[in-house]
Amino acid sequence: MELFLSKEAVKFLGKLSAKEAEKLREKLAALLEAIETEGIIPFNELDIKSLKGEWKGFLRMRVGKARIVFRIDAEADRLQVHDIDFRGNIYRSLRLFSKENDIDSG
């Protein structure tokens, strides 16, 4: 399975200390490993939850104070990381992204 990071996710990782960024990378690697070897999403082990409402189909993984919002595209065999940010900011940015898409589609 291929890992795809959005521009926002890469930017956030670049702002972190090497230790913090490595912790996030390790969690993403563990997620990929579980999906590839066991064919499952380890919800409990990696603190993953499904998002609701307009974000249905996306998942979030908690890593300390950071949140990784992603989805799995089974057809493309790809784990797509939409955004990574701290708890208070991630949901705000998701709302902004949603509003921008509403404007573009309308």
C-alpha cells in the first residue's frame, strides 16, 4: 500500500522537532503494516476513530496532541493523509476545507 501525504501534512511535519515527526511517522508505519499484513485497521491499538457528518469515510488517528486525518482508497491501494495538526487546529482546518469545497462546487 502506498502512503500519500497532502501538502498540508508535509508542511506540518516540517515544523515539528525531529523526535515528534518521527513519532508520527512510526504510527503511520504501524498503520500501514497492520493493513498490509493483517488486512485490518487497528482501531483500538492506534486510537483510530471514524469521522462523522460531511467527513464520513475519513478516519482520525490520535498521536499525543496531534491528529492525523486520513482515508484508505482500496481501489488505488493507497493510504491518503489529508491533514496532520494539533487537536484544536485540525478540526478547525477541516471545517475551513469543507466550506471551501462548498463554494467551489456551488
